[in-house]
Amino acid sequence: KCCFIDLILAPYLGRAELGEIFDGREPLEREDLLPQFRSLLGDEQISKPFECVGDAGECQAATVLAAARPDRAGSPVLQALLPMTADAPPAAALLAPIGTDFVEPPYAAAALV
């Protein structure tokens, strides 16, 4: 889960800030965790964790966005993952609502405010 959380936050939080969150051991700074990241991006030869993590498309999009950040330029982990992002969905498509939700009316109205 830590690899996923780091990856999904990396497009939005700076490298230094994530380093603090992970107490100086940020997963994206650790090349030994490349197999875990590859599994998140859809490498079928590596089992994806059976946990609450995003799907391969979401992880691929996050990789593309994180790699574009100036504070991530040259990251060995992100550079190793970028070849797996050729089919990444556009980030904007992932932010749009899809399908029906099951939020009850009083809560749904509050979310629109």
C-alpha cells in the first residue's frame, strides 16, 4: 500500500514533502521496490497486491504526471516505469465521474456544495 500511496500522491506533493511523510524512506526513491511498482502498473508477471490500491491505468497516469514534475527529473524509479505507461489514460479522464454512485441524497447534496 505504501508504494501505491506514494505513487498516487507524487503528482501533487513535492518530493521533499513525501520524503517527510515516509520518514526519509520514500518508496519512489527506492529502486529495490521496482517490482512492487511494476505490479501496480500492470506487469502481468508480478502479482498485484490484493489490497485497496488503484488500477493499472490510474497508476500509469500517476507515473506520467509524477515524472513530469521538475523535482522528480531523473528519478531512476520513474524512468524505469515510464515504458509501462504507453497506454496510460489521460489524467483528465480519470478525474471525470463514471457511472452511478450510491451516495444517499442528503450526503450527495452536501458533496455538491
